[in-house]
Amino acid sequence: MPAPLDQPAATGAGDASTDPTAAAVCDDVHDSKEVVLRRYFLQEWELVSAILRRIVAAGGVAEPADVHRIRSIMDKYQEEGQLLEPYLEDIISPLMSLVRSKIMELGAATDELLEIIKPLCIIIYTLVTVCGYKSVIKFFPHQVSDLELAVALLEKCHTMSSATALRQESTGEMETKCVVLLWLYILILIPFDISSVDTSIAATDHVPGSEVVPLVTRILDICKDYLSNSGPMRRMSGLLLARLLTRPDMLKAFSRL
């Protein structure tokens, strides 16, 4: 016998009004893609945050599985990078602080340093590809004293041999080089006399602006090599060179060559 008109008809097990999962699916169908992705990322952020805390607690040592997990989560938002921007500082700042502190602790020339920072740079560079470099570098360390540290690290990275671009990507070599190039890019934007932080000329009679300082020459030599690279290092080195060579102090120095 059909139910009386004044009583609701019985609902099936899959009715969205009684099934929370079905209701969530219905919400996803009606919501915009951005709203759905934001909802899912809020759930995944708890995992990402826990992994980051674990890396920081371990002094920068990141397990490959943790790096892969963060990377796979971030890669899902390639078309919606703006959703991650509110979280960039919480991700980038601690990782770059670890990179900086490890350089100071271990020295830029050590292989141990690279083994620690390469996984960190994989995470950072993944965010560069998702959100764009301009959004990411805002949270890089930018003390003037970091310039010489970053150049020394770039030189160490440059000595890493790689058979193929695929191998570079899988081991973090390419990502590390790109992150260091971007770090130098943000440091070069700071208005200061580069010769004042170049310890190689500290004991000489160098006159500011009179010649190209050795620190700049070291950057130029490496960037020129990367310009012939077909990967993202060419773009990053191009950005760095464009900023470096248009600095007022560089224009004066090069005009005297």
C-alpha cells in the first residue's frame, strides 16, 4: 500500500539525505572545482604539516617516502596553485632555514650537506612548479651575508655530475640547483655593495665599483654554463643574470672592462 500523502516516502540506502558520503559526493558535484580542491587540501594539509614537523625535528633529514608523499600531494594542485599560497610560508620558511643552517654547520663543500638538502629542495622546487617562483622566493632567507654562502653552495652543486636530465630530477640535483639559483636571485635584488660581502677581496685595496668582484665572476661562470642547458636551470640562470647584470654597481664595473 502506498504511503499516505502526509507522510514522507521511505528513502533508499543511497539517499544523500541519510548517507553522509553520498551527501559529500553531491556537494562535490555542485561545488566549483576550486572549492572541492580547497576542501580536500585542508584534509591533506594535516599530513603535510606532520611530515614537515618530523623533518624539522630530525634536523633536516627527510625520508624519501615523506618527500614523495608531499610531492604527490602538491602535484595534484598544478592548475590551482593559488590554493596553496596561504600555506607557502609554513612550508618554505622552515625548509629554507634548514638549508641555510646546514650550510653554516657543515660547510658548502661537503657531500654530506648535499645529501641532506637535496630532498628539501625537491619539496621546495615542487612548490615553484605549482605556485610559481615569485610566490615561493618571498619566503627565502634574504640576509646580505647569505650571498657568499649561496654562491659557495651553487659551486658545489655545479660539480655534481649527472648523466641525464631524468637522473638529475630523480636524485634532486636539478631541483637543488634551481632552488639555489632562485635564492641568489632574491639576494641580488637587495641594494648593497657586493664587494662588501666578498671575503676574497677583504684584504685588498678594492675600490667599490672599480671592477667586477670575484664573487660576481663566480656567479657568471656557472650561469653561462646553465644557459646551454635545455631544462629549467636555463630559465633560472637567465633570471639571475638579468637581475645581476642590471644592478647599478655592475654597470659601472663592466664599463671599465
